[in-house]
Amino acid sequence: LYPDDGSSADTLLKNASTALYHSKLQNHSHYQFYHDDLNHDSLESLKLENDLRHAIERNELDLYYQPKIDLESGMVNSVEALLRWRHPAIGMIPPDEFIPLAEKTGLITKLGYWVLETACRQIRKWQDVGHEHLSVAVNLSALQFRQTDLLERIHKTLECTSICANQLELEITESTIMDDIDTASSTMRALHCSGVRISIDDFGTGYSSLSHLKRFPINTINIDRSFIRDITIDSDDAAIVSAIIAMAHNMGLRVIAEGVETREQLDYLKTLDCDEVQGFLFSPPIPHEDAAEFVGKTVDALLPAANTEMSAS
Ligand code: C2E
Ligand code: MG
Ligand code: MG
């Protein structure tokens, strides 16, 4: 706006284009007036984007692993691979901060394949030392899910690492499916036919319902941790979780409760017949070299250690 944002046409256009750039960084339709901080913010995010571009070659990325425990057998049957970025100047940047940037810039595709390959190589190593039944869950972003070479890359990775397709689980969110139902549905069918398992991550936070999802070949529902947090004190949350589990079971789906932090939550989830649990009660995500703490362990072996750690923190 003249004259607040510039007194010449050049400055006005430059600032308008900065505002446009910021508006495009937001998801969905958006408008944006210019203000001085935008220049600073865009320089920061441009720098971070540039650093992220080199993060793989510079060996700054790492995968942490968090166990999922099967409540019927009491065993850790699967681990979720979670991406970490150790920025040389800023330190550890949480995925919630850099994954949206990677999605906006398209870098997520390259990062995502790095995650898939690294996770499958790691699971091979664990299988080689006797944990034959361990499977791995990898998070896929919506953009990655739409890549035309996704299936080919997955098959190649499984082949190179000699992992059975049913030992790979892909976690996608409801919005990934709902954004482009036709493409998502054909990709999911192809993955399902090849034996790869699909789970819906953070279930309950999107707009879809289980009845929507019944049209897709899904194996598992991961109930978002926001419903688990107050499950023992909030009767609404308890009712929602109970209904999700009952409906999912009727549809032949398994259910994982995310973010289990207390013994009370675990005991309550057992009464609801929940299939699997994941959360800080058992272990936070940790580097692969420390994962002997939980790989091949039972729920009972994990509980005392987790309780000590939690009461110490
Ligand atoms: P997510 O896939 O739902 O992963 C679970 C997140 O919840 C992890 O956060 C984990 O540390 C956290 N969590 C697990 N148990 C508990 C608990 O008991 N309490 C609490 N408060 N938190 C718990 P993290 O590692 O920071 O990852 C955040 C999100 O970033 C992930 O959510 C996932 O959506 C995304 N992400 C992580 N790695 C990747 C990746 O390789 N690719 C893609 N596309 N997304 C990823
Ligand atoms: Mg996940
Ligand atoms: Mg989740």
C-alpha cells in the first residue's frame, strides 16, 4: 500500500512480491499484506531451505525409532522411524518445524526416500540379528504420496534390503487421502496388492470419518494422542476412543493408541481392547544404536524402566 510500504514503484512491487511469497507459503487460500518483518522472515526461511537442501549430503539427518507394542503378545512388534535434523548452527530442529518447509519446497520427496531407505536398511540389520518379525513404520507426506515413482521406489527398496512387503507400514494422514481421493485410492490399492501395510496417522484430527475411510484398503488406525491424553479423566475422550476402537474392529482394522504416557492410560486402553500402544511410557524415539533398549522386548520389560525415567524427569 502506497505510501506505507514504499514510495517508489520498484519498492512497492518488491514488497508486494515478498507478501505474495509469504502468502504462497501458507496452506490453502490466503492473503497477505506486506510488513517489514516479512523480509526478515523470508530471508530466514530461504536460508533454512538452502541448509535443508544440503542436509542429506552433510550427514545432518538421522532417524530415531519408537516402539509400538502389541497388547495381545505383549511384544514390541514394530518401530516407527522419526526424522531428526541436527542443524550445525541451530541444533536439533524438530520435524514439526522443518517438515512443513520441506513440503512447501518439494524437498520432502528427497528426504522421504532417504527415510524409507535408511529405515529399511536398519530393519534388515535388526532382522539379521534375530528380530525376524520386527516391522517398520515410515511416515509419508501428501506430496510424497502423489509421486508417480513412489511404488517403484518402494519395491526397489524392499528388494535391495530383502524386506517382506508386509514388514513395511506406511503412515499417512486423513488429509493426504481426502486431498485427492482418486489418486490416493489407486496408489493405496497398488500398495495393498503388493503387501505393504497402510495406517492412518493422527486419526481424529482430520475431517474424515471411519465410514469415509472404509472405501480404502487400510490396515490400521492410529488414534491421535490428543484423545488419549485425558482418556482416564475426560468422559468425552473416553467415549470417542471407545467408539473408534469398536467401529474400527467392526471394519476389520487394527487400532494403535498414540501418546500413551501413564500406566492408567495403558490399563484403560486394555479394557477397550486396543490392539497396540505407543508412547513415552514405553520409550521416546531414540537413536538406532540405543534401540536395543526395546527391540525384541516385552511390555513388562519396558514398563519399570519407563516409569523410573518418567518419575525422574
Ligand atoms: P507422528 O507420525 O504422529 O509421530 C509421533 C510423534 O509423537 C513423534 O513426534 C513422537 O515423538 C511423539 N510422541 C510419541 N509418543 C509420545 C508421548 O507419549 N507423548 C508425547 N507428548 N509425544 C509423543 P516427532 O518425532 O516430533 O514427530 C512429529 C511429526 O513429524 C510426526 O508425527 C510426523 O507427522 C512427522 N514426521 C516425523 N518423521 C517424519 C518423516 O520421516 N516423514 C514425514 N513425512 N513426516 C515425519
Ligand atoms: Mg507417524
Ligand atoms: Mg501420529
